[in-house]
Amino acid sequence: MLAAALPALAVCVAGSAPGAQGDVGRPTLSGPELTHDSADGLFKVHYTLSGADALAVAEDLDPANGVPDSVDWIEEGAGIVYHAFVDEDGWPEPPSDEGVGGDGRIDIYVRALDINGYTHYVTLPSGHKASYIEIAPGNARLSKATFESIAGHETHHVLQFGMSDELPSWIYEATATYAQYLLFDDALLTLARSALWVIRLGDPEFALDAVGNRYEYAGMVWVKYLIDKGTRDRKKLLYLWSAMAYAHDWVKGHDDFAVADLGLAGLDAAVEDYAVWNWFACASSDGRHYDPSNLGCLAGSVSRIEITAFPADGTTVTIGERGSAYLRFDPECKSRELDLTLRPTGKVRFQVIEEVPQDVSPILPDDGASASEKHFAISGWNDFHHVALVATNESGAPVTVSYHAETTGTYAPSASLPKPAALTAAPDLTRLAVGERAPVQLSASFGSCADGLDIAARATWSSSDPSVATVQNGEIVATRRGTADLFATFDSVGSNHVAVMVSPGPDSSTCQIGNSPASGVSALAWVLTAWSGLARLRRKTS
């Protein structure tokens, strides 16, 4: 039931479209109109208790204040967004409606609609533009947080129209949906938010500004990228909207914002970077891109073509403007090099990701977006978890990319290895006599064909008692009787401990110095003492 209900749920709570310019008339409700003025003086809610527009939740239970609960929820949701973005972040206060249809407050009408809500901007006699909101009453049955979030979504449209009414609908919806899910949450909203992630990642080849099938609402992922890239400062959203309003154009505004606030060359550079972030989104996250603490996703991965046999030939899906397509090459543990030949039908920027889940994954950039044939030679490609190719369309028109992939050479782990996921040292316990040596093993797990490689000689070893035992060139060196624990690190990853017990050498009974054992009885006593010391040491270090 949950899987079947999820798409409808996403439609219910993802937000709604801003209205086009209208006249100064206001809605007429199906029954006697009642009003409620918000305590902060910002909103006037218009509602009725009868007819088709009647409140779906008319009870006055929490709080019992003489106002239907669903009206309280509208006031609370609208106020949360207004105070967060205007009072905290500095968005301009929206223009007053000059008393036309209201009294200077933001008017919110609760009535039956074919969508969750509408925000309309109107041209006033003075030439200024103001906005009013309509909200469908039925969604109050879903949950308190859901109904509040819809009021908050529409309120953000009011703030947007206060800055510009010249931008395409997708950026209005992407931004309002980002605000909606950033400030409101419950189990229902979490599921719906995750559905939007799946929509955006499932069709990465769509144009960035594509609309339809909820794709514009899923544009919240693009807005999240801009905020997370910009030091996770929510005020960056105001800077973006200020840039778009000043430029009277979303592309030019994004160009200016990317340069000034993200340190990138412009919108196209941001889109290329965004395409890489989406490779690591959700289930494939490497922990260094999207912030999982806000607007995180439960599951999902970017849509891609997976290539497991070589040579391979094919063509990508059609890629819309500023959309991306992905190829994933799965290691086969046989070859040394992966060679790619790419033939785009328009201007495309290619990036190769050498995926290392436990570390920063290297990105091999193209030298510039081009419509000409491109070649990549990825040496040591089997040392990585996966190799991915990202193709981002910068041509201004739909494109495809034909590809040929082949492998050459024989696989051997590289001298320069990526960061391992884990290290396992062996054996657990080693017994040596003073002066003896014994090999130690250090097996590394990389999530690649190099798994199980012994890197004992490459690691840095430490000893709980270097006077007793150390590791040199992959061997344990016993120096003095006693016990010691040995521990390895490689690229900041640590191993388990290797316990070492060192006994006196074979000629120790003929040379009595200090407390060296001189008989079988005293040797046994020494062994028991050593074992006791080892036990105390392991308890201390565990």
C-alpha cells in the first residue's frame, strides 16, 4: 500500500504553482465568509464552514482558542516561512495590496481547488504588484505539518513575487519547495521529499529548467546544491534571487551568483559540478557533498548505463540543455587500462569520476566542452570501486553521445593506492624469542579488485612497547622479552592489534644477568608473568 500511495502522496505535498497575473478581484467563498487575523499582524485568513469550500478540519481542539485548528495551522505555517526568510535572512517585505481585497495583510483564502494552492500576483492601481494566496482545505486531513508546509510554500511565492515576477515557473517552484521541506517535516513529508529526490535523480538527462511530472518541484535538489555548495548558508538563497531580479533573467542571475557566491566560472560550471554531486547523492554518498542533515533522501541513485563487458559500444539517452547522462564501468579485475572514445552531437563537457567511497574521489576533467571527439585513458581503473563518465550538455539544444569502451593490458594493483575502507592485521598472536623475526600480514579492503592486498611493508606501524617488539619492512622484530601490541595505519585508516610475546633467547640460561631465569621452574614463572602482563596490556588497550 505504501509504494502504491507514494506517487499520489508526493503530488499532494510537493507544493503548487504560482498564478499568473490577475485582476484585483478576490475569490468568493461558497458560504458565509469568516476571517481570522494572525497574531503577528501579517496574515488574514478567509474561510467558510459551509458549501464546497468548507474547512475539512473545523474542530477547535489544539489550541482551543475559538479558531478552527486548520486555520491555526495556516497561520503557523505561513508565519514560519515569513519570519525565517524575512526576519532572519533579510528578504524584502512583500508589497502591500493597498487595501484592495484586504487591509494590508497577506490575504489567504481557503477554498476548493484543483491543486494544493495558488499564489496570485495582482497589479494594483498604483502599478505596484501584490500577492494573495488560495489553499485547498482537504489537505488538512493529511497531517498538521503537511497543511502548514503548503501554507509555507505559498507564502514563499509571495516573497518571490515581491522580488520578481519575470522568472520561469520552475525556479519559483524549486525554491518554494526547498523552503517547504527545509522548515517542515513529519513522516509523510519525509516520504514525499524522498520521492522528489527519486524524480530528479531518475531523469538527470532532463533540462535543468524542465517542467511537468513534478520535475520542477524536484528542482529543490538544484537549490539544495546551491546552498550546500555555498557553505550551507541559507542566506545564499536571497543572494541568488537578488541576482536574478537585478538581471531580469534566471540564467544571467545564476551566472553572477555562481561567480560571486560559489567561486565558480558561471552557471555551466555549477551545472557540471552539480552533475558530479548527484553521482554521490543518497545511497552512493561519499559524505562530502550534499548535507544529509537537511532535505536528505532515504534512497535512490542517479540513473545511468552500467557497462560490465568489454569492448562496449552504445549511445546515451537524449540529454536536454544543462542535463547530464552517466555511464558506469564495473571493474573486471583483468585489465590495466580503460580507454574511452566519445562522440557527442553537440557541445558537451565530460568528467571522469574515479570512485573511492571512503575518500575524496578524483575527478578527471575535460579540457573544455566541445562537440569534437574526445578520448580518455584511465590507467589503473580496476583499483577503483567504479569508474563513471558524466556527460553534461552545454550546447543549448538536445544532444546524444556515442561511446566506445575497451580495455588493455593486464591488471596488477598500482603502487599508488586509494584510501582503503578497512585494514586487517594477522596473525592475532605471535610468539618469538629475543632476536627472532616473523612476517606480519596487513590485508587491505578497498571495495575494488585490490581487495586483500598485503600492504604490511607500506603501512606505518606502532608498538605499545617498542623495546619489546616493532615492525620493520613487513616483519616483526623481537628485541627484548615481554609483551607488546602492534598496530598499523595506512592513509589514516587503522588496523586491529597484533599481540606479540617475546621469550628469552635459546642461550639465555648460560648467562645469568639480573633476573634472567636460570632453571625450568624460574622460566615457567617468567612465562606466567609474561602472560599476566599480556592480559593486563590487552585489557588496557581494548
